[in-house]
Amino acid sequence: MRNRFVLGLVLTVLSGLTSEASAADQTLKAPPESASKKAILQQNSDFFYPQLTLQSSVSYAYSDQNTLNLNGFLALGAIFLGNINISKVNSSIYTFTESAYYPITNRLQLVLNVPIVYRQSVYQIGGAQDASKSYSQATVSSHGPRLGDISFGGYYQIFKESKRLPSLTASLLVTAPTGINPYGIKVYQPDAGNSNLIVPTNLPTGNGVWTLTPGLSFVATSDPAIFFGSVSYYYNFNKNFPDISTTMDQVQPGEVALGNAFQYSLGVAFALNDRLSLSTSFADRIQSDTQIRTPGGPWTTLVGSGANVAIANVGMTYAFNSKTSLIMNLGAGITSSAPSFQLTATIPYNF
């Protein structure tokens, strides 16, 4: 009897040790993914949460442009006779965007983006009282926060990351012209003593046309680095407007073909620990010229409407917990069409 009791006790202890070892093996085989890495993947649309995710984003973009205006002619091929003025435009754009991501499956999720935009521009130009050194100034705004262009669509993960291949996610977004469009906004002369200063009566908060944007993005992990990138194409549909004239008290209907755009980006992020990560990236958007035409007339290209917007970014991601994180990004414009700098703060919350 005593021998049977000892044998049973030994078997019980061995069984407990085997269970603990099995649980430890399972933990080692499937380690939990760090919250900082989850935030990086979510930022690049590569981590699909099983619940509804709300994302609040606030950004501030500032740009300044200086333009040399020559009003005169060249004498003897080298001497300029006339007035030389320098115009300055300082622009600020504040954007608050509320986004919602809803998963249909573990590979497919829908997204809705609703932006609120406030814009303000300060125009300065010489020529007041016919003196090139005397400046006139005017401030124009969007007259308070206004709705921007709402976008909606979906992301589909074609395949997940493996040891040989990165993950690949396809996206398709549709942008509706819900903001203030830039066509038909009148211009006027705010300073009667300076005919050089011509400013708009309002500032747009949208493009004014429907846009279809297909795209592809990838993420590849090589601990501790995470490489990411994307390509997308913005196809803008033609649209007729009741008025495209900028002249006061004049109405001119017309059709607008906003230039299509191609965008690509590349970047790398480093997960420093479970909560903190740093990233750097480069994004470039190349847009073709816009064309307009009046009813029955030919297409006319708007000279200078094309753009090359290149921005270098540095970012930081801090995960408060498994549901909430803070994503900070500072972008510096590289080309003349890009903003001088852009600061963005994003907080996603996963239910």
C-alpha cells in the first residue's frame, strides 16, 4: 500500500512538470507581437484588427513662396527698364480627420475618412503707391473650419509576410467632392493703391471632382527594422461646373479635367522596445497639368498647374497599450510645390 502511494505521488509530480513544460513551449513558439510593431503595421495598413478601429488625426502644414515679378522690358538685351516686385504668399492649413476602419474578414477591411479643413493665406506684394519698396498685404481664409473631401474604400491583404516574401496589401479608395471646390472663386483688388495685389475671395478645401485611387503597399520585417513602401494612382474624373471664371460679376460654365497623379513612398522603421519605435520615409507625388474648356471650345492647359510634391518624413510611434497609440510625423518639403513643413499627430483606438 505504501509503495503504491509513493508511486502515485511521483506520477502526479511528473505530470505537472510535463504540463508546465508544454505551456512554456507554446509560449516560446508564439510570442506576443509588440505593441510598437502593431502600431507601425497599422500605420501602413498592414495590421488588420478584429474590431472596429477609430483614428483621429490632426495636421498643420505651412508653406511660403516668394515670386519675382518683372513689369517692363529689356533694353539692349541686358538692361531691364521697369518695375521689379517680389510677392510673398504664406499659407497655413489645419486639418482634422476622423477615420473609421471596420474589418469584414482578417484580410479585408473598410475605411471611411472625414476631414475638416481650415485654411489661411497672407499675400504680400510691392507696388503700393507705385513704389516697388512699399508693400500691400491681404489675408484670406476659408471663413472658418469647413468640410473637406470625404473618402471611403477598402484594404485587402493579398498575402501575409513570410520568410521569403513581404506582405502585400491592395487598396481602393473613392474621394467625393464634398469640400469647397477651387473653380469659380472670384478674385479682387483689396488695395486701391496697388494694382499688383490680386487675391481670391475664398480658399478651397477640396479638389471639386470625384477621384478613384488604387494602390499597393508592402511591409517586410528584418528585426529590428521594418521596411515599408507603397504606390498609388489618383484618377480624377472630368466634371462640368456652372462657373469656372475668376472675374467678378462674370459667370462662365466649363468642364475641368484635373490632372491625374502618381505617388510612391519608401521608408524604414525601428521598434526600439515594446512601446517605442522610430521611422523615416520619403514620399513623392507627381501630378500632371489640369485642362479646362468652355462649352463647344477646345481644351486649354493651365500653365503651371502640374506639380511635384516631394516630402522627407521622420516619425515616432508610442504605444500606450494594446488598444491606443500615438503616431507623430514631421515632414519637410524638398520641392517648391511641397509645403515647407508638415506636422501630424495621429491617435488610433481599437475597440
